[in-house]
Amino acid sequence: MEILGIDVGGTGIKAAMVTVETGALSAEKKRIPTPRPATPEAIAKVIQKIVKHFNWKGPVGCGFPTPLKHGKCMSGGNLHEDWKNVHVAELFKNATGNEFTVVNDADAAGIAEIYFGAGKDKKGVVIMITLGTGIGSAVFLDGKLLQNTEFGHLLNRHGESFESYAADSARKREKLSQKKWGKRLHKYFDHLNFIMSPDLIIIGGGASKRVHKFIHKIEIDTPIAPAEAENEAGIIGAAMAAKAGIS
Ligand code: BGC
């Protein structure tokens, strides 16, 4: 069975048809840069375009880069303040006519890794962290997701959120060397490790292809694994969430 998976990110909106039994993506992927300003109207137009591009009438799973509560955005995150209180699945359904399941983007990426990737069959506490425009988190206990955690918004000792301090966008914005960024990542993961005592940490998001470049800088006593689906985990997990009826 195929479901259209869409990953809405701060810089790009990516989509593909996903075979939900295997987590495989159809060869053809579509990426559209996130419109700026990233208002509800502007993003809904892109979603419309994507659904049309795949000529898809069936269910759609979508990962969305803001905290969500009962389907509504709690904040505009890295998109736009107008998202606050918008019910994302309803907006996208109205724009396209398709049924939408919308989950937080990091939760979606985590779901993909738990079903098919680095977190498969892992017991205990598994935390997925996505490093991209923001820092997203997904927490699993024995494979079951605790939705909508926001561990990118933990504060460092200067009272600044770790997201602004250590996301991939901070590395780019401040032109940090791998060494300097690695030090920041170490501080972040050390703190997360201390407060959560996880059994495994999976790193994904935009930086997942480059995990080998910085993983050795994170010196904690918990295993860390790169996301096996790399940056496609968000698309795959969104489709899986639609299949499983998680929202
Ligand atoms: C948002 C999260 C999101 C993360 C990654 C953060 O700014 O608050 O909900 O998962 O960015 O996109």
C-alpha cells in the first residue's frame, strides 16, 4: 500500500510516495523550497501543488515543524506566527480534498527509524534528535512514541535555547568550524543524556548525512546512531503515521 508522505521543513518541503510495508520511497521525489513568509496560505498552496504533482487522491501523512496539540500548532516555530492555533490537517484537507494525518516532523522521523531503521526492535528509551533549521526531538519507550516533546528548546547555561545555539542553521549562520559546532553539540547531547538517561540516541535531520563528521565530538556514555533513512526519515515516518492513525 502506498501513502503520500510530506515533510514540511524550515527550508524545504519534500514529498514522495511511500510503500508503507517496507518504508521504501518511490524513485520520484519532489522538493519545493519553503515559501517565505511561510504563512498558512503560502504553505497550503505548496501542499496543493505537491498533491497535484503526484496526482494523488488517497491519504497523506505530513510531518510539520512546530509543536502540535490535538492537531493545532502551539507556535509558529521557524515558519510564521500566523500558524498559532491553526489545525494543520484541516487546513491541508480543505486545500486538497485529501485526508491528512499531521504529526510533528521530528516525531515522524523517529517513527521511521523505529519501524525500519536504527531504532528497530530497540527496547528502553530511544531519543531521535533532528538537526536542521531547528532541533526537533522524538522520545520512544519500548517503541511507543511520547508525542510532541520539544527538546530543542532546552536552555543552555546562558539561558539561550540549544536550538539557536547548536542547530545546523546555527553552524551555517555563525560559520562555525566542525570543531566548534562539535563542542556545542557535545554540550547539548551531554545535557540531554543527563536529564533523560536514554538507551540510544539517533541523529537525523538535514545534518544526518554528515553525522560521521561530528559524532566523535559527542563524548557520552550512551550509544549514538545516525538515522538510517537519513533525511528521508521525515517523509517515510509521516506516511507511517498516517497508516498507524497517529495524530
Ligand atoms: C520546533 C519543533 C520541530 C523542530 C525541527 C523546532 O523549532 O519547535 O517542533 O520539531 O524545530 O523542525
